[in-house]
Amino acid sequence: MRKPENAAHSSHTLPSRRERLRMLLRLKSQRQMAILGTGLFAALSLALGAILANDRTSPEVVKLGKGTASVEAMPVAQVDPVEPLPSSTPSARESAMGGGDASYYGNELAGNRTANGEVFNPQALTAAHRTLPLGSEVRVTNPRNGESVVVRINDRGPYHGNRVIDLSHAAAREIGLIRSGTGRVNLALLVT
């Protein structure tokens, strides 16, 4: 029994020119798709990296007066006095409350309602605190430069991290927090 001539040569022959061209076009298309996918992945990675870098350098902004928040109000008498940081020296009219991190509201929140119902004015010396009674006056001192300002509590917050107070733009400017956006402060409640 003889094998047909075509069968013997078919296992050792190269694909036709048309088949080679088709495979080459398929490989070229796959390579282009791989390059496009890698480029898109790199662009997305750069965009996310830029967003994260910008998020770390910009100060946090907390909205005023919109929505609801659950905060356990505590009378001032129940606030445990904490040892003040070294540069804070309260007077006889002041009750030291300790220290913590502070931030400030951006100017874009001007006109929003605060927790006590008034309209937020970034140029007024006001602040937000989680538990102090609305209307309380607090001396806020920046221990880095010794600057201090007296603010009136007119809103609730801050609700981000371990921050103890959110200042108005004017109050933050008075004690030198504008450039950094946040900073360590000492608080003293003014007793009338």
C-alpha cells in the first residue's frame, strides 16, 4: 500500500503564504493590544498616584451644617482636665483642656448653616467642637509659635481622625495654621 504523495509532504511543508500573513497580522494585533493595555494601566496608575499625593498635601475640609451627626454631648463640668502642653499657660479665667490636632474650614463653605443655625463666615473667629456647648469661648494656642486666638464654638465637629477642633479661616490665620492646614494646638475654656 502506497501513501499518497500529498500526505508524505504535508507534514513537512511550511504554511502557505496566506496562512503566514494571517498569523503575522494576528500576532501584530495581539502585540498592539498588549501595548495599549500596558499604556492604559500606566496612565491609570499615574492618575491614582497623583490623586493620592494631592490628597495627602491638601487640608481636610469638613462640610458645615448639612446632614446629621451622632455625637454624645457632655457637660463642660464632666470634661477631665488634661495637663496642658508646655507652652500653654492658662490665666485665672481659663480652664486648660489639653491639646490635640486642629484643622480649619475652607472659604468655600461660606454661607452654609452651622449647628447653632447661624451662617458660617470664614472671617469670624469661630470653631467647631464635638462636645463643648454652643456659644462657649475657647483660647486656641499654637505651641510652635506661641500665637493664640479666642474662638466661639458655633458648630459640631471635627469628624476626621483625632482632631479636636476645626477653626474658621480667620482663626487659623491668626495662629499660623494656614500654610500647614493642620497642626497641634492647646485648648483652654474661658470661664465667665
